[in-house]
Amino acid sequence: MRRWMSWGFLTSAILIHILFITSLWTGILNPLFHDTKYILGQGADFFAYYQAGYNVLNGLSCYLIPDPLVVPYLYPYRYLPYFAYSFGAILNIVPPITAYWLWVGVVTVSVWLAIIRTRTLAKSLDRPDWERRIAMGIWLVFSPIYIELFLGQVTLMAGILMFYALTTSSFVEGKKTGWTTTVSWLTGGLTKLIPFFIAPVLLGAGRVRTVLVAFTVTILAIVLVPAGLESLQFFLDFNTARNYYISRYAGSHSLKMLILYLLGLQSADFSQITGLLMGFFFMLAITATLYSRDVWSCTGLFVTTYFFIMTDVWEHHYTFILPLLVLAWIRGRPEDKARWVPVMIVLLMSLPMMPIVSFLSGNAPAIDPMNWAPIWLIVYHSSKVVPTLIFCAWLLVTAFRSPRENSVLWSIENTFRNVWNGLVKNEDPTIEGGVLVRPQQSSE
């Protein structure tokens, strides 16, 4: 039964993935999603990278929007300057449209390479074939990937690089593998800053020098580009302002946007709420990291925090938790029925909710979601945030199943001992299957 079910799931997922790729040319799926129906146009985010690269190659600020543009259209560049000097500049080797389709190809190939890595990982964890097929299918069925490809974004690439960092032989089989974790994590963080959220987890796992190298390289990348500190101030001011004052927007799938709708407000200063959310969710993640040996689950707690504390969380951003959902599935305990939660979350988050809510509410498909009744806006915005909250709770429960030591105080002491030994002695505690191996003296 499981064999045929898994083959059916994988086959359906492959067909859905082919549909995603086909729709990039035909646009058949575009009416199903907000970000493919109500934005400037296909590749709008990608063209921001391209224009920023063009600017710096011609002595202009990466944040300037010149007239005329070298691209068809774009959204303002809102990333750190070094990315324009690296990724953006490289893109300018070819014309913008060609560069977009090449990037779509790169991301698609990266997804398939991640699938191959997933199959190998599941095999190393002694998972049966049917579980491996489901894990592979999870990568292909996730609808935010289509939006990611449509926009030409880099979020999924950053997530895949973090996935590689967390699935090296060091993290799966307890082997020493040199700089593979450092390079993968650093590259992911330089692509998009979200991977750096997991720095406390790596510190608690003794990978102190990995963190130091990554942050040293990142700081150098920021300050060594022309007008680095000035541009850093612009980056911080621009993104901080957008994070505290919030106005209704149907395209944002953040927890704060959902709270705004629940409160019945059109706009508000969310400074205090942002502080409360940051304190609450970061404290949960830090507490779990101090107590638990489960590196993968604690990583997920820090990553999901991003979706609860930021204001601008677009649907494609959820591709970043996809690798963590895959890891959650393949490392689940066979006797644990709750192990199916990650798969259910993937399926729920893959549903195109805009047409579903339009049908249930009786609104015509052509009506902008901003004109829906408040209750339907709440339902719509719950479709991504609520499953992520459930996943966060699942990760928290899973993390606390694997304490570092036999008491809370000893667990905290073990965490700081790992940090000290990692810094002074360059010792990496053994990790197997994403879980720190309990010190020998604790089990005697």
C-alpha cells in the first residue's frame, strides 16, 4: 500500500513540477496566485538584481533607478550592495531576458540536485524506499516554488545552500568534512540573510569557527564595496521602516499582517508588537537550543521566527522552510504518527488559496483580494502563517525530546562548553542524523 501511495505521490509531484515550468511560458497558473497576477510582471525581482549590477558596473549607486532602465521593469533594489557587485554584475554578461531564463534553469537544476541529495540522505538514515519517494516529491509539489521562479528570486537558492550545510557528512554521519558546512552556509547567507538566523544553533553545536568565518567574510563584503557603510545605513533604514509600520496588503503573508486583519485595522505602528514577537519567538528558539541536542529542529525554530517577526513576507519566501520540512519528514520516527505533520503542512501550503477563497466567499475571481470582506482576508492570510505556526510547535516538541543532559542546568552547561571548546580547541561535537551525540560521560 505504502509503495503504491509513494509512487503515486512522486509521479503527481513530477507532473505538477512540469506544469510549473510550462506555466512560466504559458502563464496558465498565473491567475491562481497573488504574486503572479498583481505585480509588475514576470521577473520583476530578478530585474532589480540585474539593474543594480548594471548600475555599479557603470559607476552608479545600486539603489538608483535610472531613466531609461536597462531592464523592462523592476522593483526597487533593497538588498546589501555587495550582492549587486557580485551576483548582479555577473548577470550582466548576457541580456536581461536571457539572464532571467538562465537563472530559472539554475534554480530548477538546483532543486533536482537537492532531490538527489535528499535520496542519498534518506538512504544514509536507513529510511525505506517509500519514505524516500515522498521526500523527493515534497520538493516538487510545493507551489511557492512556482512563484519563486516567476519572480526570479533567490530565496530558494539560499534555502538549498543551507540544506547542504545541514546535510554534510559531519551533520549526518558524524564525519569530519572540512569546510563544506562553512562554505555552504556562508554562501547561503550572502545570497539572502535568513540563513544567518541559525548562527546560535551552530554555536551551540560547537561550530564556532564556522560562524566566525561567515560573519567575518560578510562584514568584509559589506564594508569593502564602494560607499559600503553609507549603503549599509540606507539598507537598515529602508528595511527597518517597513518592518515597524504596517499597512494592509494582500500579498504579504506575515504573522503581523494576519494580526492586523484580526484587529480590524487598516494600518498601524507595530513597533511594540514587533518587539513582543521577536522576544517571544527568539526566546523559544534560544531555549530549545540551550536544552536540546536536536540541531535540525532548533534550526527550524530560528528560521520560522523570520516569518513571525517580519512585515514583508511574500509567498515565495516560504520556499525557505521547504528544506526543513523535507528534513523533518525523513528523520521522523516510524512509530510517531505526528511525523506526518510536515507532509500535511507541505500539502496545505501548496494549495492556491486565492481562487479557493474567492469561490468560498462568492467573490468573482477578478475581484482584488484587498476588496474581500475581513473574514475572508483572515482566512486567506491564515493559509501560510497558521501551517508555519503548527510546524514551529512541532519543531519545539521534537527538539525537547532530545535533551543535551539529564538536567536543564547540565544541558545549558553542555551548550556553553561546546561553544568554548569550538572556539579554543576547534573541537566539533559529533552530530548524527542532525542530533548531537550525547557525551559519553553522561550515559555512564
